[in-house]
Amino acid sequence: MQLYRISKIISTSVILVGLLVILGWILDIPILESAVPNEVTMKFSTAISFVFSGIILYFVSSQSTGKIGAGQIAIPIAGLVVFLFMVTLMVGYAIGTPSGVEQLFVKEKLESVKTSYPGMPSIPTALSFLLIVSVGIISLSNYRRSKATTYIGYAITTIGSVAIIGHLTSQPLLYYYVENLNTGMAIHTGILFTLIGISLRLLKISENTVYSTIKIQTKLFCLFLASSIIPIVFIVGLNFTVTQNFDMSHTNSVIVISSVTAISVGLFSWYTARSISHPITDLKNIATRISKGDFSVKANEESSDEIGQLSKSFNQMLDSVI
């Protein structure tokens, strides 16, 4: 079996497990929440992030065969969702105030096992998700940049494996539980991170791969639509959660939510603009070099969108002149 197929199977499994845990929280099925009775649970925000991380992994895996297409839309949108959840949680944790994400959609009991604050995932969990988002960004900024993906895969595998060992040896510190300071990582969270890390290490990209991409107009429409709708839904949902039991201690929550959302949308917009301007700037630089007498340069024809077609025409024109 080709390695990218294994990676796709893993990504699909991650999505399904995430959906099962979400179902477990909604229907109050404890075995789906914690996998092991009376042990730390996979938080609801973690389950949602696994669903979208699985989507990122699936489309990153598709790139190894040149099928970028929908991934140019799905990866940044899924990455934005994960980024919003995890960064909001980490900022809230850093300033010592609940962000609202912890109790979004479902509420965890106050006496939850090995949990620093109800609904709050482990810090290594949040860091691992941010590493997965970075893989998505790397994969779209440079399709052949596989070394960074491999190193990130090793890091995520290590984080997940240590947590699994901690559960098997009944050593809470190994699955990152520090009383009143950091929530423990659930065993099925550790297993999924280990699988994701292995999957990233398996990805190899052929040097002869021809990339199939989508039209820039379609890409821009979908990304701008996502950058408009997702933050609105996120802010409205979290503000509703916070204001249900509003008191002065939650004042900072609104600031955290608004600040993180603004920064996230700003980064998302920057990425969108850069993904369009970068190949155009490359063409401009090539034209400048040709004007100085350097006819050895070639435009990048990797993509099949309008920029890729323009690059191909540019190279054909250059060949005919030479």
C-alpha cells in the first residue's frame, strides 16, 4: 500500500474518532469521552479540533499525489477553526481567566478527573494542534517542503507516545497532569496524536509531481467567505456562553475572545493575500532577471491555476525567443 494511502486512512480515522467523542459529549456517553472509565476525558474542544485536524491531514496527504485542489480552501479554513479554539484557550490560561471555549456547547462537571479547569485541555494538546496547523500552512506555502513536516511529525509522535506511556504506567506526570495547573491528556488523545505524527513522517512528495489546483477566483471567494462567517459564529457562540453566568471575573473573557479572533482573522487574511501575491512577485522577479540578460531562468509551472498557466505561457514565450 502506498504511504499516502496509509496517511489518508489515519486522517479519516482521526475525523471519525473526533466525531464519536463529540457525540459522546452531546449524548452523555462517558466511555466515548474518556475511553477508560474514571480517567481524564478528551475535552469537547479537543474533539472538534481533531475533526478539523483530520481534514488538514487528509488534504496534506493528497498533495503527495499532486491533488491540491480543494485543499487550498479546506486546509486554511480548518486551520482557522483549530487556531481560534486553541489560541483562545491558551491565552485564557495564560492570563488566568476562562475564555468561554472550555464550556462551549457542552459543560463539563466541576469534579472532572485530573482536570485543572472544566473543559480545559492539556497545554501539550493545544501545542500539538498548533503544530498541525503549521503543517497545513507549510504544505500550502511550499508543496515540496517535506523536511519540516517530518520534524513536526516526530514532535507530535513524541508528545502522544509519552502520554500513552504515562497512562499505561499510571504516571500522571507523563500524561502532563499537574494538579491545579495543567489538565492531563486523555489516552485516546495521545493515541490520535501518535498516529497523526506517524502519518506526517510517512508523507513523501515526488519531484515529478504535477499539481492540480483550483481557480484563484474560487479560492478567494471561499476564503473571504470563511474569514467573514467563522469569526462571527465563534464570537457570538462564546459571548453567549460567557454571558449566561456573567460576573466581573468574566470581563476579561470578552477581551480574550475579541483579541484572539481579530488576530486570527488578520493572519488568515495575510495568508490569503500572500498566497496570491507571492507567485506574481516571482514572475516579476523572473522578468527583471531576463531584462538583465539572464535567460536561464524558468517560471514555476507546478500549479494548474491561472498563475500556473501564465507561468507556462511565459516559459513558452521565453523558449521561442531563445
